[in-house]
Amino acid sequence: MPSAPTDKFDGLLLGMAQECEGGVQEMLDVIFSFLARKTDFYTSGMEEKAEKLVMEKYRKHGESARKEAAAKKARNEEADRKMRERREREEKEQSEEPKICEVSEDEAKKIEEEEKLKKAKPEAEKPKENGDSKKKDEEEEDEDKGKLKPNSRNGADLTDYNWGQTLEEIELRIPLGGAYRAKDLIIEIEKKHLKVGIRGKPFIIDGDLLKEIKREESAWVLEDKKCVLINLEKEMGKPTSDEQKKQDTLKAFMAQHPEMDFSNCKFN
């Protein structure tokens, strides 16, 4: 029998995680407390099998999490490399100055005479096609100025951060320029506004989003104390109802586990 998709419980579990101020440790304590109080997980006479089952699931999902983390790290390193190359290129262009060469008086006269001869040539002798082509190229260059080139993740590499997107989500990666703790950061995710910054410093990001996102299903994490990774879930043009989603998820869970006693549970 094929296993049921687990991501349909993400809304319910995310809500639980947000209520657990103690982080993963508190969330695990809540889950195993629920199993102890509301199921026969610990009293069915198969304790060894239950413990083996827990370790089996831990290893299974741990392996997939490590693979995904490794793949994401590779993508992030590639994005960082491109950002560094871009900054280095911009710094090099800014540092380059026109070179001034000294010439003798005779050389200066010769150059001046050559310039006069060029100007004296009839304009009709100049190839019209080349002039038109040059003008067209200049117009295209003017049109391209100010436009961002998309990166490999269907996003853009900006000066202070980079981003990519899929049909379902937007992923932002913001290097902090130093090592920080989560409590040193100010991160506010609203339906159409995003703020990211370090306490006591100007915001790195403080602006409106082009479209509304699912605030409750969006999240952020601090990687290696040096970079903030933010995932924004798109609305996809559909209305959302968190309460309805939680109820539907809960009903599905209860239907799949008739052996559990939910009579004393209170749900909002």
C-alpha cells in the first residue's frame, strides 16, 4: 500500500512549531507526550519495535534532509560565487581610469593632421550601413541599461542579496557580512511587505512585494550564523483559510487513525 503524502500536514505542524518557543526539543516533547497520553504507543507490549520504528523514520527522513541540504548548499555557493564575481567586476570597472600618455610635439602635430584629414573626407564615403548598425547597437544598449539579468534560479543576483523562484515559492538568500544570532535580527514577513535587517543597522530589505504571499506558510532560517534564507509561499491567485485547512487536515488524520482517542481533545 503506497504511503500517504506527509506534506499535507505541514500547515498543522507549522502552527505547532510556531507555538513551541523551545524549538525542536519542545515540539518533540509535545508529540511524544501526545503518543503517551492518547495512544497505546508505549503500552502495546511492543516497546522494542516502537523504538526501532522511531529510529527507522529518523534515519529515513534524516538522509533525505541531508541530501536536500547539500543540494541547497551547492546552489547557494554557486549564487555567492556569481555575486562575488559581479562585485569584483563592478569594483574593477570603477577603479579603472583613462590612461594618459605623453607625446612629443612632432607626434602631436602628426596626430592633429590625421584628425583634420579624417574630418575633410566627404560624408558620402562613409558606409551608411555601418553607421545605421552602430546607431542600432547603441539604441539596444540604452534599452538594456538598468535591466536585471535573470540567474539560473529564475530570479536575480542583487548587490545585497539574491533570489530565485518556482511556481510555488520564492527563495531569498541574504548574506549578513558577519556572524550573528537569530535574536540579533529583525525579520518581519507580511502578506505584501518584507523587512530584513540587523538590530541597530539600516534594513537590508524593507519594501512591498509585487503580490500577496502565504504569511503563515512562509519561514526563515539563519544558516551558519552568516546568512538568512527566507522561503515565501505564493498565493497562486487563490483565497486562503488557515482555519479550514487545519480542520481538513485534522479530519484526515483522525480518519486514518481510528485507534486513537480524540474525545478529550479541544480544537480551535
